[in-house]
Amino acid sequence: MSKKALVIGGGVAGINAAAELATNDKSVILVEKTGKLGGNVNDMAATFPELDNAQPLLDDQKAKVEDNDNVEIKFNSEVTSVSGKAGDFKVEINENGDKVTEEIGAVVVASGFNYMEPNDYSEYGYKRLDNVVTSQEYEKMVMNGDIKKYDGGNVAFVHCVGSRDQVKGYRYCSKICCTYSAKHAILLKEKVPSANAFVFYIDIRALGKGYEEFIRDAIEEYSVRYIRGRVSKVINQGNNKVLVKAENSLIGDPVELEADLVVLASAMEPQKNSEELANVLGIETDEYGFYKEAQSNMEPVKSSKEGILLAGSCTAPLEIRESVAMGKAAASEGLSYL
């Protein structure tokens, strides 16, 4: 049996899988398709519900593998073929254009997710109106201090753009959007107290520890106004203003809000190449392209192929703490093949 493990993906799930394997004195190859570790957390201003600065926390995570002699990190690399069986895989890796073959005992897939670009939602004016952005673009604005220009202005946060939509989006809930939109509204109020935050929602799904209280704090302590109802249209008003048209479904009345910025909470979706990687690995995906667990309740880190484990949001929309825990669990499962 080979003593090496392979981890695909250098986000928080992959980092923790690699670190857990290395702590157990196993040699690990960590394959990351970009030039840096951290995944989507690289573009995160703060965690929730603690509101801790995300970047120092991420640096601590990266150090787990960057400073570990048992971990070999291959940047700008992709897995191109896998053959053999659990405990004895032969894996071909394209590393910066050069192909190398490694003997691998276990594989942990932690390839992460994308945020959907809401291009199909033309009614919201994304990419047509400068003051309509995605939540991820808003995170960067917070990190760069760009939200300070909304002093005294109105900012609208729109839930479920691409999620829970059976017509042109995904049927599933992206799980974290309710809470991270509350985080975005709180960050606005903390950094620009004179700004007004409005959240348009279908209903609130705050399922994590402390999340219900976090959203309650947004309403009661930060005066964030929540309006239950879908936004139907965002219209250019000129003078860097837009008109947000919606309905307050609690009272059945139309709502019009003149806003300086609209932030769209776009759906979490599988990586663009998830089906391609699934074919290389010989594992199954669900109807959306997320990797399918052997048994979602009792075997959540096992794929449909023995020796290939799953971790993080390549399986479904997950929050950071779940991805970290799943990475460690997948690593522990992988030890039996090494």
C-alpha cells in the first residue's frame, strides 16, 4: 500500500484534510488549481457570527500545511487521470504544464464551489448597472473600504438570487446566504453608521449555532430593516441611484426603495469542472454537479468509489465550520488506506 495521500483543493476543507493526514505522519500531496491556498475565504472580509477578521484566521490555516514537511503543495495543478484501487491508485497530475505520476493510497476531494454569476437575472441589472453587485463583490468593497462612500445612503441586500428558484436558478437553498447577508448589513452599519440597510428575503433560514441570534442582533441592535418579499426589478434612476421594486408579502403591499447600492446574494454552485473531475476520479455527482456521498447520513465523507473521500462544499453548500470538520473527518477515514 502507498503511504501517500492526495488532497484535491486548497480551500479550508482541503487544508484541514491535508493537515490532519500530515499530523498522523503521512505524506500528503495537496493539489491546488490556482496559485494560492484559501479558496473563497481569500475574498472574505469577516466570519460570522463572530465578525472576526477572516484573513488572519486564514493565514493560520494556511500555515498548517505551508510549514509542514509532510505536505507537498502543487500550485496551478490539476489531476488528469486516476487508475487502480483504494490503497494503490496511480494518479497523473498536470503541474504547470508538466505531467507527473504519483502512487497514492487515498484521495480526498475538496475542490470547493463557485458563486453563481446572476447574468440570467436581467431584471436586477447586474453588470448593466454599476451599483448592483454580488455579495462576493461587496465583501471586496468592505475589505477595500469602498463602502464608506454610502454615508447616509440606502443599501439593499437581496436574498436567494439563483437559489430556491425552479425557473432559471437552482431548486436548493444555498444555506449560508441569510446569515452572510445579515453579516454584510451589520458590517455596513458598523463601518458607515449613517447608512441604511434593507434586506429583502423570502423567509429566514438561520440553522447554525448562534445564527438566529445573529440575525436578531442585526434587526434589534443595528436597525437593519427586513422586508419579506421578492424583488421584482431594479431600475436605473440616474444620479447613481436605482429604484428597487418589490412586494411586502406580510401585508400585501408593493414596496419601492431608492437605493445607492444593491447587493445580490447569489447561489453557491458546483465548480465549473466538477463533472469532468468526477469522470477522471470515477465518482458520481448529483443532479446539480455536486459530488454524491455513498450515504449522505451515515457515510457523508465516502464517495461512490472506495478510497476516494469527499470534504467541504464540493458536496453541497456548507459553511466554513462544516467544511473544516468534514476535511478532518475525510482525512481520518483516509488513514485506513495508507
